[in-house]
Amino acid sequence: MAGIADFLDSLIGGFDLICFALAIGGLLWGLFVLRPWQVRDGYQYNSALLDTAVALIYKGAFFLALAQAFKIVLKIWLMTAVLEQWPFPEFAQTTQFIGGIVRTLLTLFFAVYCYRYLAKHPFSKQYWVNSGVAAIPMIVSGAWLVHAAGRFDNQVMLMSLTVGHQLAAAAWIGGVFQLINLWFLRSGQKVPANLWPLLLKRFSLFGLSAVGMILVSGLPIALQYIDSWDGLIGTGYGNLLMVKVVLLALALGFAWLNKTAVARYLQYGNGDALTRSVPYYIEAEALILMILLFTAASLASQPPAIDIPTLTATWQEVLNTFSPQMPQTSSPTHTALIAGEAGRVAIVGQVPSLAATEWSNYNHNIAGIFITTMSFFAMLSYLKFARENKVLALSKYWPLGFVGLGIFLFFRSDAETWPLGPVGFWESTFNNGEVLQHRIATLLVFVLGVFELMARKNQDPQSKLPYVFPVLSAFGGLMLLTHSHVGFQAKSAFLIQVGHTTMGIFSLILACGRWLELKLDNPGKTIAGFISVAALFQIGIILMFYREPLY
């Protein structure tokens, strides 16, 4: 069961940050964007807007307390499984345990106050300010649960910067969640239509300030934890930091589109984009930001680059991971693979297995051929001449490739486990976090193909079936960005990780593109759809050139 505990620990960290954004970001939204105590009638606020805004705050806080408590339970579970003994009383004296318990209690206090008082007086400035005061101890307590708390140099500065970084991220992301809530209320005609452009305009300045704070606080932290270019390019910490930067840039791209639409409305009175595209850009932005939070949680589990100088890959080794080469189309026998497993997984005197490496390369390269081929036909399906040709029109059935890929991966992903290997299905699934993730990914691929094929054949405009593809693609991207290999094999594990994280970014672009294709009108609809399958093509190329390090 240690595999499940380890896997859940990496996911619950992202959920924790999302809840923090809902609670604290929603609070800052009320204090600095809504300001419901000011000229209420002039802004035409109503109880529906304030009630749902406050509900997101206290629900986020309650779930944050639950997540924090669950993280403590998971750590106890994981230590018990690994050490094969009860970790108390030693664990009770650690900063992680004490800080986790304190933060859980402080979060509960904040949640209860918002539920009991702020929810009943949502137009009162006093209760909003009091809620802010109640949140301060909880926010500060998070400083003892980050990397900086365990360092000897610049500890106070790094802890303070990390808290400021988390606060700024929560302000932006929590505000985006509140904008989505506002759009749902406006669509349901539960709030006046004029609130939508008004609050979009207000949030533009607020969000820009939050992004500025993210950059100002994040840069010194990065410089403290990464002391060289190789540390940035050649370590798991540096790689995930670069992923965060890319995701931040994507989210800022959507934010810029939204700001441009608001400026056009204020200058020319053209509000079409505010209702026909901006809400869906905000949804895509929210999706990217949520995945960014899971990436940030994974980053927290990586040793800072400055601490592992002897385990850092060079930039040449990283580039070699992506260098074009002929795909491997022949596989070693299963017997040869199993023969080398004992030496490969030995705790002492570990011997790399050529058969295991070639088995993995074959799996990835064949998967790349599957994906590149199907995405090529997918791109064809968006071209007018292909749709008008009877033969090329069959390209619309490209999702069938996912079904075949899912079947292939089921048999090949983990050859030492059932159905090919001696280790049982349930035993391997629940005792190895990497195998568990492979099993989930295999199921996702198969289901993705079945549902997307059904969705593209279904002509019902009210069907929700097409939305399965972007949701599962986003989850697949999440799996890739949080994908963990064996710890303490930092260099070789990183060279595997760097390919996974790059594919994770393209999976997210795939998800956002398909989502916008379903939401936007033409020409944006077709452009988004083509970008989506082009991202899938890039994933296929990466897989075709995949080579696992033999050390």
C-alpha cells in the first residue's frame, strides 16, 4: 500500500494549494475587487453574488483543513509502510507534524468564522476585515511546511518570500475561480449583466499586481535554490520550475486576451468578446493554473538543485534526450527482461539492465508511432479538401488509435507484473506508485479513444460527451507532470522525467485547445481544434525519439 500512499501524497499537495487559492484568493477578491460595503446599490450587488462568493471561501477553507489533516495521515501511513514500524513518538516532535496540526486548527478557525459570521453579514466591511485578520495566522503557519523551513541559510527570508509567493498565487487563481462563478451567475441571470464587465475591469488591475508579486517573490527563491544553468536545466527541481514558467506564460496569454477584450469594450463599446470568448478563455486559464498548482506541489517534493551538484545532468545530456533518432521497432524477449531485473532493482551493487532499457524504449517509440499517425490524420480532418474526399473523410475516426494504444500499453507497460510477469495485478498496483500511475494512464488512453470516437460521431449539440476528451487530456497532463520514478536516482530519473514533463505541457495544450474548440465560434473554433491535435502530434514525436538512460 506504500505505492498508493506515495502517489496520493503528490496529488493531495496540489489539491491543498487549490483549496488555499479558493479560500484566501476568494477573501482577497472580496476585500479588494468586490468591496461590497461601497455604494452597494450603485454596483447593483445582490445576495446571490455575495452568498456564492463567501461560500467558495469557507468551503475552500474547510476542504483545506481536511486536506492538511489527510496529508498528515498519509505521511504516517507512508512511514509505517516504509519503516515497518509505528513512527510515533518521534514523528510527533517534527516540524512537519506540529506545523501540520497547527495549520489544520488555524484553518478550521478561519473556516468556521467565515461560515458563522461573514456568510451572514456579506455586505459588512467589519466582517470582511475580521475574516482577513483570522486568516493571517493560518497563512503565516504555512511557512513551516515549505522547503525553507529545513534550511540553515537565509531561512527567515526564504520562508517569508515563500509565504508571499503563495499569497500572490492564491490572489490571482482564487480571483479567476470567482470570475467563473460570476459568469455562471450572469448566465443564469442571477446577477445584473453590467457586473460582468465591471468586475472584469477591476480584476485586471488586481490580477496584474498579483502576477507582479509572484515574479518579485519567486525570483529570489529560484536564485537561492538553483546556483547554475545546469541546475536549472539538469535537475528535477529546475525542470519543474521551468514547467511552472511555461504554464505561467500560457495563463498570462489568456489573461492578456481577456484584458484586451475589456479594453476594447471600454473604448469602443464592443462587448461581443466579453460574452462569446472571454468566459471560455477564463475557463482555460483556470485549468492551466490548477495544473500549475499541482506542478508546484511536485516541485516541493524535489530536492533543490543547489543540494545535489553531483547528481545534476548537463545540458548536453538533456538535449540528447530529445535528439531525433530512428525509433526502436524490435523488442527484447520477456525472458531476457526478467533475467536482468534482480540486478537492476538491487539495493546494493545495482547493475543496469540493457534489456529493461530497450524494452522501455520500444514501448515509448511504438506509442509515439501510434500517436504521431493518429494525430496526422486528426490534423487532416480539419482541412476542407480532406472532408470533401470520401477516403480522406475517414480521418475523422482517428480516435480509434487511442484504443489500440491502450491495449498495447496494457500488456507492455510493466512487464514484471501481470499479465506478462510473475507479480500479481493487485499486488503490483497497490505497492508501486509508478505501476499505479502506468495503470491509470493506460485506462485513460483506452477510455479517451472510446469516448472521443463516440463524441465525434454524435451529432447532438446538447451532448456532454465531447467534454470527456479535454477533461481526460488535462488529467493525463497532470499525471505526466506529477509522474514519479524511483527516488534517490536523481540524474537518471530526471532524464526520464524531463520527457514526461514536456509531454505534460503539450497534453495541457491539447486539453485547452479541444475545450475552446467546443466553446468558441469560428474561426477560433477551428484554430483551437487544430492547435489541439498539433500538440498531440508533438507528444508523438517526443515518444518516437525517446531513449532511456542506461545508468
